[in-house]
Amino acid sequence: MAQGAALLAARSGAPVLLLGLACRPCSRLSSWDRTLLPLPFGRGAMVWDGPVAAPAGADRAAHDTLRLDLERRLSAATARAEAMLA
């Protein structure tokens, strides 16, 4: 995950809501975000985590810690969504 979400959350004070998505069967594009295209008659799952509040006025180290936490939580939410389709 890039630092943009953590920086925006810290500067604006807005919480971050993380969404983990999965679908089967699907086709994955080779774009920068690896977009999933659900195929007809497939199933999908969406799992959210949060909201996660960023510490206001935090330094660079706190932003990196927040970014790593957001990345870990987003991966876990996606794994839970994929497990729902297994």
C-alpha cells in the first residue's frame, strides 16, 4: 500500500475504511491495481474493516507505522473475503 492513504488520513483527520473484495470465477486484469472482473453466474464477497483513525499531527515514523497497519489489515480483510468463497 502506498503512503497516500495514511498521509491523507493524518492530514484530514478522516478515518480510513478498508474493503476486502473477492469473487469467483473472475478474470484479473494486468493493470496497476489488478482489477477483478467477475464472470457471469459467479459469487462475490466483501469484508470491511475499520474505521481506522490516524493519529493527528503525527511524525513520519507514525505515518509509516499506520501505513503498515493499514496494509496488514487490508490483506487480512481480503483473505477473509476469499475464505468466504472457498
